[in-house]
Amino acid sequence: MRLLSALKFDILSLYRYRIVHAYLMLTIFYIFFLHMMPESVSDTASILVIFTDPVVLGFYFIGGIILLEKSQNTFDSLFVTPFRIEEYIISKVSSLTLLTVAVCLSIIFFTTGFKINVWPILLGGFLSAVFFTLFGFMLAVRAKTLNTYFMISSLYSIIFFLPLLDYLNIFHTWIFYFIPSYSTLILIKGGMLNISAWEIVYAVGMLVIWIGIAYIFAKHSFYKSIILHIGSDKK
């Protein structure tokens, strides 16, 4: 019950912070943009749009949300209740992941009419949103300011976007197989192009592993950077 109440609050917060409004406008823009693309490059453009924005939206917005709640001393009152760290993390990740899936569905529906295999894309979007939000969560609780968070997250964004070099046939290396966003690209691509079953299994398995790792570090970082300082003057 606590988790459902927290999830409801976080979803409403996305409206209050105008995040939903911002992505509604962006989604409309992307839909018009993709409709204007020549048919010969429409699949590639759709893959790039979904990969570079909706699936990583949690990575960028979780920083602002966490730092805002930190500045409002929300944690001091929240965690003197029975509310657990796990529930807080799951609620935050779930709300942003739901927004990611909704944006992906909207783009797919209004650009292809579900004439493609939508399930790999949604699976990739879902798993990737969970990972990127957890990763952003881990960075956000350690950051002192929003500017610090954006600088750090920008550096990691470069790493996450490196697999695009492989997708665009610019540069190839086996190292990309260990970057979680490479699995994201495989699943998104699988909705529009034919990929083998082992590629899907690999991509899902790799993302699940990275989600587990990110969750462990996110929980540890939150406990060390937030919980241990509740009720003290040290931030």
C-alpha cells in the first residue's frame, strides 16, 4: 500500500514538475519530424529518436527530482516513517519508466500504426529506462548541485551513446557488447529489422544484469549519501 501511494505521488509529481507536459510537446515534435523523413531512412530515424531521447529521459530527470527533494529536506521527514529505501527507489524508477513506455508507444503508434514488431522496442525501452533511471539515481544522490549532476551525467552520456558508432557503421569494437546501451539498440532495432533470437536473449540478459548492478549501487549510494545524514547538519 505504501508503494502504491508513493507511485501515485511520483506520477502526479511528474505533472507538477511539468515533465509530462515537456514530453508531450517533444513527442508531438518527434512524430511530425519522423513523418517528414523519406521512407528510405524512416526506420533509421525512428531508431535514433527512440534511442537518444525517450529511453534515457529518466537518466536526466531523476537528477532534478532527487536534488529538489534534497533541497526541500523531504528525506528528513520521509525516512523517519516505516517507508523503506527499496520502496522509494522502485517508486521513482517506476514513474519515469511508465513515462518512457508511454512516449515510445505514442511515437510508434503515430508513425507506424503498429505495423512493426512493437514488443522488442517496448521491452528495450522498459528495461533501458529502468537501468538509466537507476544509474542517474546513483549519481544524483552523490551530487551537491544540479550543475554538478548535469556535468557528470553528460560525461557518462558520451559512453552510453558510443554504440551508435557501431549502428551507423562508423566504428566497430567488441567493447560495445558490454555497454548496456548497445543492448538497447539491438532491441529497438529488432522491432523494425530482423534480428536473431540469440541477439534478443543476449540484449535482455545484459540489461537485466546491468539493472541488478545499478540497483545495488543506487541503494548503497542512497544509504551512504542520504540516510546516514538524516537528522544531522552534515550534507
